[in-house]
Amino acid sequence: VQSAAPPPVRGRHLRRRNRIAPAKSHTMSEAKMARIEPPESERGDLVLVLDFGSQYTQLICRRVREVGFYSQLLPSDVSMERIRAVDPKVIVLSGGPNSVHMEGSPTVSDEFFTYCEKKGVTVLGICYGMQLLVHKLGGEVRPAVSREYGRMPIFTEKDSALFGKAEEDVQRVWMSHGDEAVKLPEGFRAIARSEQGAIVAIENPEKKMFGLQYHPEVTHSEKGLDTLKHFLFNICEGRGNWKMQNVLDEQLQLIREQIGPENHAICALSGGVDSCVAATLVHLAIGDRLHCVFVDNGLLRYKEQERVMKTFKDYLHLPVRVVDASERTLSKLKGVTEPERKRKIIGAEFIGVFRDAAIEIEKELGTHPAFLVQGTLYPDVIESCPPPGSDMKHSHTIKSHHNVGGLPKDLGFELIEPLRWLFKDEVRKLGALMGVPHTFLSRHPFPGPGLAVRVLGDVTADNALETLRLVDEVFINSIREAGLYDTIWQAFAVFLPIKSVGVQGDQRTHSHVVGLRAIISSDGMTADWYPFEPAFLQQVSNRITNTVPGVNRVVYDITSKPPSTIEWE
């Protein structure tokens, strides 16, 4: 279940407050959300998505942005005052796991639909959102006689506004519902049915209200994106003028306004895309008043420090100091095997190292850097909030070190988070506009705790880190040589805590087993394993066992997400 998100206030009358507010903590209360606003360029024909708990809610936002509209995600129980302040052109009611008949199930304010009619806001309900629309407007929703899950055909009616078709049509879509609409509100028309006869699409063009029982945002719905495009451009008459160049120009202005002409900022660079793009953006805005720190904690990939620093120096001209904290971090990890404990140790040590570096910078400058730059992305913000109707004040911790607000507030900085309204693919586009090399922007994601979560067990035992680096280097180089690197979302090796019997050089061996993982995904929320040709896997396995000492067996992970996560720990 995806959690609800925080973002911005859109009302034109609020232009005077159009700044990124410094964040003191990251529990996104509604009061706090109201203080945080996106740039003017990110507003235009705003599409507001209300989150009712669907696993695909983020994907709705992404699809909307892909076709040129700025989308924003808020909890389903957001107040009407907040919705009025956002002033959306379109509101999408997301799917969710609940039933409209369940006590305490998420809903909207009683005045929600009246507001939308008066303001001329177009409403699209998806899955649970369609059922809620029917239920609230006087229709009837019942448990389905036969539930519908997975990819299946639907049959659209002719002359429907939502599908933009003069004739009937058949298309395959992704369905996931246990309830169904059996009686529609007055003025609504059923415009598509499933093979079993269930109503799966409705419309009332006069009231600008529409509903889809299936998920048009997922790629399994073959004409889903076309339907969303038609809805936004033709039904909503949107302009689709959200451009990344506008975001860049306005963020530069906002950063300069927030930091001012004399203050300094500090940034912890991880070597990943997000922190690099954030630092490049702030550096463009304030020059060498930005001070970057790159921490080598001994858990980086093969020659990572050398390669990353070359990019920072030769291409981006960022002012970066390197802190070697490998011995300090690894000594604390000795003997630790529990994954969550490893993550917490790494996080605590990073904070300690960063704190020491900040003190050194302050001594050199003679003044305290007032601002801290972080590469927080929109999914980070969304996932740090509780699911609607859960009565939770914080998200469940699946893996620490991935949450918003990784550094403690007692460091005394105000936050600059220039990417907090963007998704990963948008960050890459922004980086390209600023001249960040494609080879860097296209790098596969790397976990915050580094190789510690790719060594199952004690990272300091059995020369595990060095073995893993060499195996990973062979694997990634082979993928590049095959021309597959940009096709694959993420690829890496895993050091397994087992040994196996083998034969190498006519001698019996008892050596390490390593795993390989490569996945394809659009956003990392769901993923499929990459189907390499057997000849490729054979070649990689031979290279690894022939060139990496102490490895005599290679296995390939063929598990999707779900049920597994992408990383092994």
C-alpha cells in the first residue's frame, strides 16, 4: 500500500509565499504540508491525486507527468480547505484495498463533489475511487459475485466521451476489485463492461465526472495511457505545458532567495544520481559557497571513489572533499550479521563522520554553513507518510536508511531539498539540462548502506567485500559490452554466506557462491528479473570463476518484486 504524500499549495493568491520551507522534521501533518510549496512552473493545469491506499498511486502521478501535466499527491482525508488552496484543474481518486461499506474506510468530505461541480473541476475515479464516486452520489456498490483480478478484456460502448470512440471497442486492462457498481447515480452512463458483465467504466460529461474500475496507469492496460491522454487533453482541455526547463529556471531563483547572497551550504554526496543532481543545481545557484563532502565508508563499489571524484572534478567542477571513513565504519560492523542492525550502524557512523566534516568546514570558513542540501525525491516524501485511514503517524519501517530526514536536526542546518517534487526519471532529465554526463545519470541505483546489504552476513569476514567488488565489476562490464546496461534498471552481485564443492585446475575446491541479480522496472516499485540469454549467463559465470579468486559457483536470481525486494537485505 502506497502512503499519501505531502506536497504543495497552488493558489495564485499565495505567490508571495512561494518558497521551499526549511524542514525541521518529516512527519507530514496537514499543517506542515500547507507550508511547503512547489515552484510556480510546477503548477499550471494541476492534477491532484487523492491517495486511498493503492499500490499504484505513485504511478498515476508519474503517468500524468509523462504527458506534460504537473501532478500532486495528497492524503484522501485532506481537508477541503487544503484542496481549495491547491486549486486543481483535475482531481483523480485513486484505487485502494478497502470497501466503501467497511466502517472507517477512507472517503471524501460531504462537500467534495459539490465543490468540484461549482468550480468546474473534472473528477476521475479509479478502482476504489470509482466505487466511492458511485456510493457518495447515490448509486449502489455491492460485493461482486465473481471478483476480477489480473489482465482481462473489457468491451466499451460507442459514442463515449471518456474513450473518444465512435464505435465499440475491445481492450485488455488490469483489473483488481472485489466490489462492483450495480446501480449508477442519476445522470451517469455505463460505457464499458467486463466479460462477466460488470460495469467497469462510467461517465457524466455534464458534471465532468468519470470512473474506471480498472487501472489505466499500469502498462498491463494496453490502451491505458491513451485513455489518460485523451482524458487530460480533450475532456479536461489541459495544455500539457509542464516542462523541466521551467523547473530548472525557477529552482535556481528559489535557491538563491532562500540561501541569500552570503550564506554557505553543505552537501553530503553519495556518488548517486540524486545527491549529484541536487549539488549541481545548488552549485549553479550559489557557486563555491556550496561545500560537498564525499564519505568513503569502505562499502563502495570497485574503484568507486576514484571514478566518482573524476566526474565531480572534470565534468561538474564541484568543490568536494573526500573523507575516508572505511576503517572507522568497518570496525563497527565486525561480527554483525543482522541486516537492520548493519543499516543502523552505517547510518550512525555516517552521521558522525558528516558531523566532524561540518565542524572542519566551519573552522575553515569562520562561519557556520546555514543550509544542508539533500537529494530527497518525491517518492521519498510520499513513502514517509502514513497510509490514509491507518491511524498511523509514521510509515512502517521496511528498511531504515531510506527514509526522509536521514540527518538529525541538531546539526543546526536548514534543509534545501530542490528535487523533492520530482521523480527519478525527472531528476535525470534535470541533470541532463545542467550538463551532468549521461554515463553518470544512467548509473544503476545503489543502496544507501552500500555493499553491506549485498554481503549476507558479516561484511568483514572471508574477504567478502573485495570478492564482491570483483564479481560485480565483471558482471556490470559484461552487461555494458552486451549493450544491455541502459535496458536494465539495476544489476548487481551478492556475496552468499555459503561455500560449495567444485573442481578448478583438476583440484577439488571448497569456495564461495555468489549470486547475480538484474531487474527491469519503470520506478523500482515493482520489478521483473531480466531474461538474459543462456549464452550470456554462461559467459559471465566463466569470467567470474576464472578471474575472481575464491569463487567456484555462480547463481542467477529469477525472483520478481513482489514477492521479493530488489536488494537481498
